[in-house]
Amino acid sequence: MASQSLPVFVVGAGPTGLVLALTLRQNGVPVRIIDKVAKPHVGSRGSGIMPRTLEVYNYLGVLPDVLKGAVPLPVNRLIPHLEYHSRV
């Protein structure tokens, strides 16, 4: 029986899905990414990238590209206090 290389479907084009897809491709695994949104999100969804995430990007070889598109946060930026009340 001949070996067949089937693609891995990655559901979700968020940071986790894209890192998974990149890791698979770098290891020769065919990947197909599917997401409920038809086009990429424009704008920010967070105020920073955690150091461990930067380490992973560096390991995958994409850190220089990520840093090129990054906007540095001011060093003394204060985040106002937010009150959160959960509803059970």
C-alpha cells in the first residue's frame, strides 16, 4: 500500500492555530488552515506579547518578522484599574 500524505486541518487562524500550522509545515506536514472569518483581522487584540511567546517565535525563525511589525509600548504606560464582576 502506497503512503499518502494527507493535510492536517487546523481550525482557527488565531495565534495558536497559526503557530501550529507553521510548526507542522516546517516539519514537512501539509497543512490547511480554516477559519470562520474570511479575511485577516486588522488592528490590535492585545497590548503585548509575552516573553515565552517571543521565545517560541524565535525558535520557529519568525521573530525578526514579528518584531518588524511590532509597535513598542511606552515604558511607563499605566493601565487604568478595571472592576470585573462575574455573573454566575
